[in-house]
Amino acid sequence: MVSITFKGTEIDLKGNEVKVGDTAEDFTLINTVMDEVSLSNFDGKKKLISVVPSLDTGVCQVQTKNFYKEAADVDNSVLITISNDLPFAQARFCADAGLDNAVTLSDHRNLDFAEKYGTLMDSLRLQARSVFVLDENNKVVYVEYVAEGTDEPDYEKAIEALKNA
């Protein structure tokens, strides 16, 4: 079990901790037009999965924009942002931020991703800030559960892992 702090308060994350070398579990989430999307929708691509508590907060917005600015051109890759925000809020954020091709997925319905990837801050019903990089075969090559939930992830390490996946 992973423990983090969120605004200085210790929180044990619910779900299965993911480690480098694991094979990523499939999940089913909802996209901005309410269609179900699974990990298998991105088969054959390298994946950077950026998990944020809410796209309605400044740090989460910065994280999402930074990853799209810095890693959007990595060959044969997809950037996926996951939160428990409603799909409508995710769509509004993308429109406002000019991220027309962003892949944002919502786990608000059944917390499938949060429980399989160990990112659930159960008492808040939010996901912990984290980053997962998967190769084309869904082998986990990089994991970061950000120690303090209001801090940003290590962009350079995550993007380097994506490039080398």
C-alpha cells in the first residue's frame, strides 16, 4: 500500500500498488462524450498516464498542460489524463486550455482505474497525483506516486521513460 500526504495530511491509497516490471491491468473509463474507453483501445502505443485529483485545480492544469507541451510529439505514443472529474468538466478544461486532441478519461463512475492502480484517496473520492508509463505491450516502465499530492510530478523522468519505452 502506498502512503502519500495531501496538503500535509497522511493518506493511505486504496488499491493495488503498481510497480515497474508489472503488466498493466486493463481498465474501463468514460471519455468526454460518455463512451467507454479501455487500456486496450491504445494497444500498440507507448502510453504516459497522468493521474490528477481534479482538472479544476491549478497544479492539475499545469501538470496536464506540461505533459502535452513536452511529450505530445513522442513517436507512437499517447498521453492519457485520468481524474474523477465528470467528463463534461474534462471537456470544458480541454476546450479552455486549447488541448483539442487531449485524451482525458473519467473514473468517476466505478473507480476501476483507481483501485487497479492504487491511486484512490478514498476519504476524498479523488485520485492521487501519479504518473505511469507503459510500453507498447503494456509493461510498466515508470511509476511515480507523487509524495505530496499538491506537488508536481517529475516531468523529465516521465518523459524520458516514455521516449525510451
